[in-house]
Amino acid sequence: MARSAPRNIDIIYLQKEHRFLPKRKPPAGSSLLLGEPLTVTIDIPMATAALNRLQTEQVDGYDLFILESMKSHGVVQIITDDGDFATVPGIQVFTANRNVIRAARAQERLVIR
């Protein structure tokens, strides 16, 4: 499967301060968490949705299940160096992947924080 450049998505390169703030503040004295684990059930509906997405997204099988899990939990941001996620519309990708950053910069879709 041929890979294409990112399309109409924001690629965010974390520069200098490498931190990601959760939506709510952690309790006093606790460490800052990047996220909460999601419960993922791979059943017939999940597999069907992932296979349907295979027709429109240029990602591998594992990524399909991650994307479906994100969708079902309302997650729209991901921290990854997997360049496949840069081809998925509707999500924000936080990455240090140089190829993704280069393509996003060329398309003027790069946000540096």
C-alpha cells in the first residue's frame, strides 16, 4: 500500500518543553499523568468497524484498532512516532517523527509548542 503525505491534519511537534497536560488537574502531591488507560474490547462490531476503516485509511491492522478505540472513547489526540497516524483526518498527532514533521511543515500544517 503506497503511503501519502499528511492531509489536512495538524501535526504538533513538542519542542523544548516535552509535556502534555491532561484536561483536569491531578490531586495535590500526585504525579502528572499523560492519560488514562482505555478499555478495549475487540469484538465483532469493533472488528467490522476496523475492516470498514481499512477501505479509507492508510494504516496497518493494529492502528485500525487503536483508531477505533480512540473514536469510541472520544479521543482526538495521540502521541506517536508512527507516521501512519499522520494520514488520518480528524485527529491531532504529537510526534517527533522527522518525516511527518517535514511533510507537515511543507503543507503549513505544523504547530510547534
